[in-house]
Amino acid sequence: MKLKDKVAIITGAASGIGKSIAIRFAQEGAKV
């Protein structure tokens, strides 16, 4: 994914699938 310099707002990122998505987006360069 091309997420560098993008902003992602993820609800439910404290646990479960939301946390996994937040971590993955951050690894791809998004500002979470």
C-alpha cells in the first residue's frame, strides 16, 4: 500500500483487529 504522508484515523485501535490495522498502517508510513 502507498500510505506515506497519509493520515489514518482508526477507531478501536486499543485491541484486536483495530490494533493490527493501526500497526500495519504505521509500518506502511501512514500517520496514525
